[in-house]
Amino acid sequence: MSWNVEGLIIAPCGNNWEHIKQLHDQGLPIICIDRYFEKLDIPFVSTDNYNGAFNATKYLIENGHSKISCIQGVKEATPNRLRVKGFIDAMADAGIGNYNIVGDEYCVQNGYLETRLLQKERPTAIFTLSNMIAMGCMKALKEMNVRIPDDISLITFDDHLYLDYLATPLSCIAQPVDDITKIAIKFLFARINENEIKTNQILLKPEMKLRKSIRRII
């Protein structure tokens, strides 16, 4: 506020929102991208995380996988909660009640450690909820001499350029990053110029990019 900024586009990385609400209540135009707060009337543009996770899990099930482990990120974060819910609902729709949801951070180390801990009761497929988690997962699988997709299938949430250049290109749920940023900028200028916006909270549909990391086992 001391810098007299006209507006903010932010990707919240924590669970506290009081300071954001305070700025919003003072009249500062704020747009959230990626993460947002469901209980606050603050404009946001994000991905339909529930839909993306549901479809990824459903695809694994359709390819014969019923023993699936999910490695999540920050438990309290809205995107993570919605991705976990999509995973659980897809498993429930298929009548599968035996699954693992583990992890607690969007980082390589989380994916590595949790994959190591899955070694005793190895699933046929793993769904990681970010590409950083997937990197740690792949490192652990390589050290364990577990091949993708011959021994285990893997899909992740979030796309990245490197996923196409792996020894086994990794399937993913890709967020429409370009569209999210463009809409967020339009929202911000509309708020700054005090133009009316019909809807100020938007969820965009993600895209499932299938590469070579999922094996059909039926």
C-alpha cells in the first residue's frame, strides 16, 4: 500500500488470508490465480482441480488399475483438497475403497520419500498432485529399479516442458496457464477501471495429456 500499487495479481502460497482480505476491503483490486480462498469474495481464476483429478483417476481405473496411491501436496491448500476429493470420488464411483493418500508438500523430497515408503505394498499406479512431487517419485522409482510403465504407471497434475523429454514421457493433467493469466489480467484492469464484471470467479477445464507412462493391465 505504501508503494501505491493500483492492483495485485497474486498466487497465494499459504493458508492465512486475513492480510489479503484486509487489502481487498480497503478497495485494492486483487485477483487470485491458481490458489484461492473459497470463503472469500475475492476474484480468482484457477483450474477445475476436482475435474482434472477425477478424470486422471478414472483413466487409470479404465486401464485396469485398482491399487492406486495418491501423493498429495499441502493438505490445507484449496487446489490440493479439490484434487484429493476428485481422486476419492473417482475411486468410490468405481467401487474401490482400498487406496493410499500420502504426502504433505509440493516438493521433490515429498515425492521421493513417499514413493520409498510405498515399496512394501507397491501399487500398480501412482497419481502425484504436482510435477515437483512427480520428479521425486521418479527418482525413487529409478533407484528401486522400478520401470515406468512396465512395473508401475504414473500420472501427475501439472504439465512442464521436461515431461516430454524424459526416458518415458510422463502423462499429466495440464493447467491452462496462458488462459488463466490472460483472464486474470483482464479482470484486474476491469477492477482498476471500475468496470462491471458479470462473474469474477472462474474455474477453467484442464487438459489430460497422455504420453507413455500408463500401462493397460487388463
